[in-house]
Amino acid sequence: MDDSLPAAGALPFEHTYAALPAKFWQRVDPTPVKAPRLLAFNDALAAELGITRGDDAADVFAGNKVPVGALPLAMAYAGHQFGHFVPQLGDGRAILLGELIDRHGQRRDLQLKGAGPTAFSRNGDGRAAIGPVLREFLISEAMHAMGLPTTRSLAAVATGEHVFREGPVPGAVLARGAASHVRGGTLQFLAARRATDGVRQLADYVIARHYPEAAHAPRPYLALLEAVARRQAALVAQWQHVGFIHGVMNTDNTTLSGETIDYGPCAFLDDYDPGKVFSSIDRAGRYSFSNQPALVRWNVARLAETLLALIDADGEVALAEASAVIEAMPAWSEASWLDGMRAKLGLSSAEDGDQALAQDLLEAMRAVAADYTLVFRALAEAAQGREPEGLLALPRSPAFDAWRARWRHRLASDPRTAAVRAAAMRMANPAVIPRNHRVHEALVAAEQGDLAPFEALLAAIRRPWDDTPASRPFMVPPEPGQRVLQTFCGT
């Protein structure tokens, strides 16, 4: 492979999305920045995409040098934001350069976020601040390392300019890869304009790109709806397994590919509280930790509304069939959640009482404000006959002690050896997550020009299963004075 960044000469971009009608997008070039400087580069993702770093990486991923073969555009979409429909949103600060075929043969978008204003900026500056850019880099890499479907961060570039939010802060651009950036809100944008042909074209595009098996179903658009619903139900269950709260689960943040996207005011649980909300803009708790399965179902119901005319020409038939998919989602969500909880509890078989066992553990944890991540990690040690101490000491309470006796009785019916079970549990229960206070410390330091805390945290979260002396500092929950109570969008 050439030593220079292939994008600087000509990446082998393809442009299937740009081949759709112009109402789906608008052409726009990135706005150059003053003094681009590379802050972080994801060599592993670059290798998957066939990209090497090169001396001109900062210029390319800041938008100062548009790669030959790129066709920059902003995607149009609408969306329900906190339940309120906005008929035109779109990429107000993100610019799609094109699509690459990665080394696994998968099509991946390459997008610049914070690359300047577009036709959809709605009087915004089209820029991003260094804090949100590095937050997305950290959290998306953590999610990938834990095996959750997610967009990936390729590069973070300082712009040498300030953006103004509550005050001036250093600006940055994020280069992001994704299976695609098509959202539920993309179909809503077309449906709101009664562009039935456009809805059909986009639905066909999504089927061809993400769900080719749906094309052969008796009702392809119903099959598309069900496939998206199942994938989203499974995704949110995975969020809950690791204690993740998205924070802005709007329909424009619900990808049709089933990837996690847009890491704005997201956060991870420390102490377990099912009603926990971190987002500063979620004042009513709409997107609280426990409410996420219900909200993704609500989002998919809005997607179903856009597809009714395609599902069946008879409106009543279409509504009944789409409603059946939406009504099935709670069962799919519950099944995905329970499968993951069995893995976290060390259960390789299924018994009727498993759901109650998992729920009762969570209630015992809630009652004593136990740390969500550390309790499950400690159970992996306890499953091998050890009594965890120190950081991994299990809670002591009558309810928790009674639960642990039930758990050990349940383990007795599981066929695996204790050592095999504990090893599997360690791979289902991360030791290291991007704890909110650590993320906050890293971003504050980065704003002041010190990237060392960011780099140390990034290295730790890329090895989430490791409990080593090097990872231990990143496992420690926050002291009361370190607690992060709110997270922010950054726009």
C-alpha cells in the first residue's frame, strides 16, 4: 500500500446514494479551516477501509482537501425530536464524501462532521467543538470494542479556529464511517412531502443495501419494516446490557442499518437507576435508561407510517400488517434483553425463572445504588467460587444476599464448569466502560491542549474485558464530587 493517504490522490469512492434523485440530498463542499491538526486517527478502521494515515490526513479530514473521486453532499431528512415532528432537518454540519467497499466487502459511508454549513444548517455555523468530537470518538470506539453495532470514528482534526456555544471553544471535525447514514427520518422527509415514488426509491435502496433478503419476500416493504424493527430491538437491548443511555433517541437518530449513531448527550450508568437521565435537554425523562425499548418501538411505528402505502394498496390491510410488527416488538426486545442477561449471569441454558432472577438482581442493585458495571464483573469472579474484594466487592444487603443464594442454585443446573462459565461471563461483562467522569476529565484537558487523558482513556476502553493493573484506574466509580449529572449535545 502507498505510504501517502490514498484519499489525497483518489480513494475508490462509489456514490450509490448520490445516484438517487436530488431531492434526497444537496451538493455542498466542506468549508476550509484555518490550521488543521490531527488529534486522533483510527489506524484499525483505516486499515479496514484501505486508508493509510499520510502527511495530508489533517487537510483531508478537516475538509481542506477534497479527495479526488469524492462527491460531497448533505443528506436530507426530517424527524420527531422529543416527540415533535420537524419536517426538515438534514445534515446541518455533516458532509458525506462517498462510499468505500471495506476489506470485508461491506459498503461504508465516509462522512465529515463539523465540516461547515449546508443548506440544512438552519442558521447554525455547521461546525463542531473539540469536546463533542472527541466524545464521539471515545464512545463509538468503546461500543465497537464491546461488540455493539455502531458508527466508527476514523479521525478527529482540530481546526485552529474557535466555535461559539456558551462561549468560545476550540473547533474540530470528525471523520466518521457508517454502514450508511440513512435514518428513519430520511423516509419521513419524503413521506411528509407526499413523495410516494421517493419513499419507494429510498425503501428499495435500503433493501438492496442492508436487507437484500427482503426483496424476495412476498411483501418486501413489510419485510423491511420487520427487519429494521428486529434489529433496533436487539440494538437497544445491547445498550441496556452495558448500561448505555443514548440521550436523544429521536427518529432522525434511528438508523435503518441498525447502528448506533450520533453520540451527543449520551452516558453510561454508574449506580443502577432505571430512571436515570443525563441529557440536559431531556427534562421529562423521555429517553431514560429503562424507557429506551419503548421509545425505539415508538420510533419504528413512525417509520411504519411512511411505508403503509407500499405495504399494501388497501390501507386497512397495510395498517393491520404494520401494526402486527409494532405489537411484536416488546417480545423481541424482551427476548434480546433476556438472552444478554443470561450471558451476563453465566447461564448457558434457559429456564422459566430466568427473567425474574435478572429483574430481582436489578431491583436489589437499585435499592443500594450498586455500580452497574462492577456488580456484573464481580459476579464473573464469584461464579468461579471466589469472593471478590475491594473494587469488585459485591453489595451486602438482605435482598442481595437472598438473590445470590437463588443465583447459585440456578448455576447448579447449568452444564458448564465454573472456569468455563466465569471466562464466558468476563466476555459478557466489561470491566472498563467510558465512565462519565473520566470522559469529562479527558475532554476538559483536550480543550486546554492536553490529549494525554484522552489517549489513556481511549487505550483502556479499546480493551473493555481486561481487568489489569493498567485498567484498574478506569474501573473506579466516581467519588461524589466527580459525578457527572448532565451531558450536553454540543450543537
